[in-house]
Amino acid sequence: MTSQLAQWLTMQGFPTKAANAVGADGLTPLLRAAAEANVEILRQIVAEGGDIDATTRDGNNAVWLACKQDGVEAIKLLSAAGANVHHRNPDGSTALIYAASAGKTEVVALLLALGADPAQENIDGFSALDLAANIECLQLLRVASRQRRDRLKVEGMVET
């Protein structure tokens, strides 16, 4: 463990050398670093065996938290480390649905490039396309939805 990570853990109230500790707010160091979009600390926590599948008390994963901060580089790092960009919280929402609803165009573009499904719906039946907060997100999601539909047609699969 680097001294930088040990210092960060201490400043955040985690025990030193505890990559998977849980803070009073229910966040692990990985989740806290994702919420800050702190790429260097995230990289170190992943290297120390931080739980890439950890979720908040609300059921959101590190990708979702990085989305809130427009953390494109953090999302890339998390995805490369194996974080699930398709993760659904208890309401059925994905990071893509959140990013689109918040008008986070760069994040929407990245999540789509990482394979996020624009057709997934939350428990209320809304997709990222339905909730797009700006024209840029709407355009990206329309193109992705058309590409998905065309791919399913070519593959002979029925869209549900």
C-alpha cells in the first residue's frame, strides 16, 4: 500500500490498510473514491483488492457514483477493472439511465461505448431514452437504440 493511499484512507476515516472497510456512511474506500472521481486513489484501491462489486445502501455501484461527478476517467478505470456498467439498483435504474436523466452527455457516450444497453428500463418502465435531459443525450441514445434494433434484426432475434 502506498503512503498516498494510507494517508487518504486515514483522512477519510477508514482504518489504514483496509481497502474493503465500510465507513459510517456505508461506503467502502472504492465507493468513496468513485464518488470523488479520484482516479489515482481508485487505481490504488483496485490494486489493493478493493471490492469492485460493492454497492451503496441505495444499491448503486461505483460506476453510478463516478457518473454523478462526470468522472469519465474513473468510469473507464472501473470498467477496465471489471465493474458492471449494466448494474441495476433496486429501482431498476442503471448508470446510463441516471446519466441520461442528468444530462451528462460525455458520460452517456462513454457508457454506450462500453456496451450499456439503451433499452433497459427501470421498474417504472422508463429507459435512458425516455428520460434524456438534453438533446445531445437524446441524439446519442436514439442512434444507439437504432443500432441495437438493427443488430437484433440481423441476428434474427426478436426484441422484447
